[in-house]
Amino acid sequence: MKHRFLLDENILYFAIYGVDEHDHADQTSTELVRRIGANCHRIVVNNFLRQRYWVPINQAIREGRRPKAMEPVSFIVQLQMNSEKWSLELSDCPELPEGVVVPGEDLDIVRLALLAQTKIVTGDGKLRAAVNGSPVLGLQALTPGEALVLAADS
């Protein structure tokens, strides 16, 4: 079964640097991104999220920090050039249902997930709790490890 994943930009950071949400060495997100590509799953993005994906790359460039796990620029370029890997959503995202509260910085991520009706993959425990604790959303937020199990499907 093919899956569509909405990767929070922190997953890209984890994949690039081979770390977890505590900056400890961990290849889970790196392997997740590799499996998504190898097993023909798709990454859901919109223009806003594509721009956010550049944040960890630009930060690394400013700090002179070299990626440990992969070359980030070629990763982004490769994904953007392969339309079979992206699911680009251009429609306006819906508002959250009344009473649903998510961390402010993650509002656009959840709204995009609502539009695409897809799983959110994030290292942010507060975001996962907000999404998974709001059944009215009809969404699921996964850790990188949980998503890795799904991405193993070919």
C-alpha cells in the first residue's frame, strides 16, 4: 500500500543531520525519507511547507554546519524534480474545526493535513498530542518511528 506523508520540517532537519528531536544520533528520519523515496510513497506539500523545508538547510549554510546524513540541497532538488514523490496541494487549506487547538506554529501544517487528509509525521510531541487528541480532525500524527513502519510497505 502506498502512503502519503506530510513531513513537518523538523523531520527534514532530523534526516539531514541524522538526529532525533533531542539532537542525539538517530537515523530513523533519515531512513524514513529514504524509504519514502525507495518505496514510491509521496510527501504532501504546499508552497508554504516547501519554503519551510529550506529553513534547516539555510540554517546549516549560515552556521557552516555540514549535514551528516545526506546532502540537503540535492535531496530537496531531487524531490522537487520528481513529481511522483511530491503531492503538491495548491488549494486553500480549510480552517480548523471549532474548539480544536494546536500549537500556533503548527497551524498551517494541520490545515494542510486536513486538506490532504494525510498523516502528519513530526518530532513535536505537543503537535502529536494536539492532533491525536482531537478526533474531530480525523487525522493521525506519527513519530518518525511509527511512520518508518508504514514506509516499509512497497
